[in-house]
Amino acid sequence: MRSIRLFVFLIALCTLSVQALKEPPKDLQIGIKKRVPSEQCTKRSRDGDLLSMHYTGTLFGTDTKFDSSLDRNQPLEFTLGTGRVIKGWDLGLKNMCIGEKRRLTIPPHLGYGDQGAGGVIPGGATLVFDVELVDIKEGQHEFDFTEKATGFDPSQYIDFKSPLFITSIVVVLTLFAVAYSVSGTQDKSKTEKKDTPKEKSSEKEDASKEDAPKK
């Protein structure tokens, strides 16, 4: 009975985890896919810099690719923080090192909104961009438009871990703990069963010795 309840619990846990992973986020999510050691990072991207960026864009939930600079073998160049790209990029590409890779999950209000774009991005779509910073050409930094206008603090996102990664780790650890508990219970049960006949046999031997005639 206990094993059945544990099995049902695991199924329910997996179902909830899958549903949570399919739910589109309401806020910008920034996952670091490749970090650059601090001693190798000579400069970081800031508003006003001219960035050279490789990217691949897909639709959240379906993984349908709608655009990629890699297909053209030519990175995109744009000035960060000036509204030349969608707001999710202006916010999510700050404080990057050359060679760093990130995954941006961008909700509609920071992407193309309800109108969509180009016939390939439907209205209300949540977007996923895998990006790599190829180069930085320093620009004017007198006014950090995005941070002052929105209150966005890029430093809080530098050590961000993808919710997909965190949820997966939690699920794996939970399943491992449950499996270990079940295994320990079964081993203990088997040990008790093996020990019982020996104990009875030992009791019989002791009784026989007591009943044996003394010389």
C-alpha cells in the first residue's frame, strides 16, 4: 500500500512539474549559458554601446524558430538601450562580456506585444532568444536610459539561473530522495525476514541444549 501511494505521489509531482515548465513567464528571465571568467572580461555591455550579437529566436512552448543570425552567418549590430531593438533585449543584454552566452525568455509586453511581427511571430507570443555577444564598441554613457526610466537593475540578474534548470534539479533531488527512502525500507524489510528464521533456530538450539541429558 505504501509503495502505491509513493508511486501516485511521484506521478503527481512529475505532472505538476511539467505543467509549471510549460507556463510562460510573466517577467523577463535571463539564463546564463556560458560565463566568461572575470579576468578575461575586459569590458561589459552598457547602454550606448554598439553591440555585435549572434542570436536564434524561437517561440516559447513550441521551439519554432522564427529567425537566426547564424543562418546568415552575420551578427546583428545595434546600439543598446536606445529602443532600436525590443525592450526585452535592451534590458536583458546589459552587463555582458564578449563571448558570453545567454538565454532570454521575453514576455509579450517586452517583445512584440499583441500585434506580433512579420507574420511569423503571433500576437501575445512569449519569445526565447539564445544570444552570444560577439563584440562591443563603446559608446556614450552619459545617460543610462533603460535603468533610469524603468528602475531596472541589471546586477541582480547576473547570477540568475533558469527556472527550467532549478525546477529540474528540485524534481531530480526529490525523486532521488524518495527512491532512496523506498530502497532503504525494502532492504530493512528483507533483512528482518532473513534474520527471523535464524533467531528461531537459535532459540531451538538453546532449548535442545537445556533439555539434553547431563553426563
